[in-house]
Amino acid sequence: MPPDEPLPLGETFAGAYRPVRILGSGGMGVVYLAEVDLERFDWALLVAHRERGRGGTREAQQSRRVERLELWRRRSREELLEVVREKCIPNPGSGLAALKVLTRPRQIHRFEAEWQGLVAVDHPNLIAVYGGGVAEDATSYYSMEYVPDPIPAERLPSALSLTEKLQVVGDAARGLAALHERGLIHRDVKVSNLIVRREDGVLRTKVTDLGLGKDQLRSDPLTATREVLGTPNYMAPEQFRASREVDARSDVYSLGGVLYALLAGRMPYEDLPVLEMARAVLEGTPPAPIGAPGVPEEIERLVRSMMATAASDRPASMVEVVASVESVLARSVDETRQSGPRPAVGALPTPATATPAPEPTPAAEPPPRTASVRRTREWPRFRARSAAAFVAVLAAVAAGRVVPSLA
């Protein structure tokens, strides 16, 4: 079947799937809701990919999994199901899955890296991937957890209270921490790559779409040395310079952009064209103030910290981000107990303190000398890097390698 043609609905695909309807589409493929024939589902593949490799490169780990897959295929379905139950491996036991089908054959290697990276990581804040492969008609695919009735991404800023927005970011940070622990950098963290759903009154958040991910344990022939990949509104400065060189702190920056978007109701730098946006990010110009009423200063400080221009000034890991979010939420609970019900606007309550006597407003203070000296010393080198990066961004935009989507 030609890759640009949709799958015929209601017909069996890849032996175990029957597409029912289209759920959405992205940069590499189309996602369908599919019914799963559990009798024909590849349980051996699911079990084999959940086995952790013991050291070595990702290629070596994958080679060992292939060897183990042949061993698992000799087991009966009943034996495999018993292993799935014992190890609590996520599976399509409900009979439904989200089926992603590649529509851009040139992206085959990224597509395979996406599902093979996610299938080996099990975390409640990550979309569970069940397995993938190539169908009889040479169409590449993989199947993953289906989450019914998520809150649409564009509605999240208005549908969530301030506390819930922090919970979403905290849960996303937990999922990303699990990826980072396995050597995987997401590189495209944004609001539309979070699936948020209310389930029995509880908010559930899952990170999805590792299509632009970087595997730190695998050589990266997929990303050119100066190639720029990502969604510009959420990209860290170093990602604009060279997406191949990013680390976990780049995802921290992007998640800070997610928190900004949830609070402000708009993306960082939303009013700027891509090239002006790149210049602002590279030169350290912060996005416009959040401007939403009822956002405490400590949360704005957290956003500024996560979106710091220098990676060394951000939280060093998603574990630190989780700790910061939990600290804010804990203070919110304590203050609520002391001061009564939460305000109707959904803002985090601020401690009741005596109003101090007004003082004369001083002139704006210059930045501390140490910071000023550091900026003066680093500015020429930073501008030189920025100029080279800006040329790279221009070339990437022209070639379509910068993802221009503002979703």
C-alpha cells in the first residue's frame, strides 16, 4: 500500500489489528484506533523488548534482545501470558490499541528508533508501546496504549486549575526522568505531546511521541552535526545550535516552556516568527511575562529557572524538577489547611502576612557584579556561537528540518 494512502478501516492489518478510525496524525505517521486480536498478537515481541540489556551500547542490547526473541518465540502463548502477568507488563488486554503507521518512508530509521526506545521503558507517565514491525504490504507500524477521552491540548490552559497544571508538569517530569534514566532524550517536549485525562476524578498525564528523540547509548547517525530539530517555541538555545548535542537539561527547558504555556495560555515567544524567535532564544531574551492573574512568584521563578539560557543554570535533572514542583504543591496544601478553602479562581493561596509599611521605591538596581562580569566575559564567545547557530537555523528552516508547528 502506498504510504500516503490511509489504511482501509475495518480490514485486518499486520495480522492482529483492525483499524477502526483515525485518531490523529503527526510528522511521521497517522495514528488509528484499532481493535486487537489477542490470539494473534505478538506476545513474544512484547516480552523480549521488556528485558533490560546488561551494559554495552544500545546496538549491543538490541542484538541480545533479538537473540532472546527467538527463544521467547518457542514458548507457548499461555507461558508468555504468565510472564506478562508476573512482570506486570503493559499490554493490549482491553482489546484496543493506538496503531501508528509510517507515512514518510524516509523517516523509517527514526520511526523504528521511536518505538524501540519506548517499548523498553515502563512508567505510568509514559505511553506504553507494545511492539512494532513491518506489515505484509511493507508498511511500518507500531502499536501503543490507547487513552480514551483525553483533554484536548488546546483546552488544557483553561480546563485545569493552577494546582492541576503543576501536577501535570510534575507527572511529565517523572515520565521524562524514566526516559533519561535509560539514556533517552525526548527533544520535542511540548503541550501537544502530553496526553492528559481525568480518570475517576484523578488527573493522569502521559508523555508520548519520541519521534525526534536522541539515544545517548546509541551512535546518532540520524542527526547531522549542525542539524536543528524540534518545535521552536519549546527549544532550548543549545538545541537551536545543534540538536545532536542536547542532554537532559534541554528537556528541562522544554518542560519549562510547557509550564509557561499552561499558565499563560500561549506558547513562549508565540508572537515571534521562527527566525526572530531563534534570535531571542540564542541571545537570552526571555519570553513575554506570563501575565496570568493569581500565579505566585515562586512558580514564575521555577519557569525562569527551567528556561534559563545557560543549561548549567537550570535544574540538573527531571528529579530536581519533580522535587521543586512537589515543594510548591506541599506548601499549597499546608497554606490551604491554615487559611481555609482555596480561592475560586484556582490560584495557589499565598501566605497571609502583615502588610509592611510602604517604603520609598528605590531606583532599579544593577545586576550583581559577579553576574555582570560573567556576562561581559562570555558575551563575545556566546555571540560567535549564536551567529553560527543562526546560520544553521536559517538553513534548517529552508530545508524543513526545524519543525514549524506551533501546536
